Amino acid sequence: MADRPQSHQLQVHPQFGVGKGYGQQPGPSTGKVLLVLALLPVGGTLLALAGLTLMGTVLGLVVSTPVFLLFSPVLVPAALTIGLAVMGFLTSGAFGVTGLSSLSWVFNYFRRASVPEQLDFAKRRAQDAAAYAGQKTKEVGQDIQSKTQEGKRI
């Protein structure tokens, strides 16, 4: 008797969870039932709207197909012309933006290309060259003076 389960004890079943016996299955919770009841009208309404939209689209296609076939000698060249014009405007805009961005890049490159550093370096070199030339001129002038004084002594 010890190995037989009693009917009033709770048993755990791996598939159904906790229950009084193996034959009982837990039902859906109240929240799930209310959720299904709330979403059922919404889903049905959306399905009906989808059907109406499909019907309207098919009726519109049935009515407009003869018109398209009748006016196709005019509509096809007009569509091609409009398409080519739009493509031309878009291409022109792309080339314009590319050109402006290229010019902007070149302008910024030359502006950032350490021009102030190069100008400062050139100024310093010019000052150094001027100072060197002044010093050399002074030295040459002193040499000439000393030679002229030596010439007077002789």
C-alpha cells in the first residue's frame, strides 16, 4: 500500500504540472481568456478591412486596365520622359554636391596646410639672412678699413 499513490494527494506530472490525478489538465488562465476575447473583435475588424482593401484594389485595377491600354501610346513615352528628367535632375544634383565637396576639401586642405608655420619659418629665415648679411657687411667694411689703414702706413 505504501507504493500506491493515494487519491487525495497531489501528484506532479512532467507534462501537465501539479494536479489531483493524471487525467486532469490545467485550463487557460482567466487573463488569457479575457485577452483572447478582447483581441478577437480587433483581429476580425482588421481582417475585414484587409478584405475590403483587396476588393477595392482589384476593382480599381479592373476599371483602370482598359484606360491604361487605351492611353498606353501616350502614357509610356510620358513616363519615360518624366523618369529621364528626374534621373537627370538627380544626377546633376549629385555631380554638384560632389563638386562642391571636392572644392571645400581642397580649400580646407590648403587652409590647414600649416601655412602660418611655413610663413613664420620663412620670416625667421629672412631675418636670419638679413642679420647674416648685415654682419657680413660690417665685417667686410671693417676689413676694408683695416686694409686702407695698412695701405696708408706703407
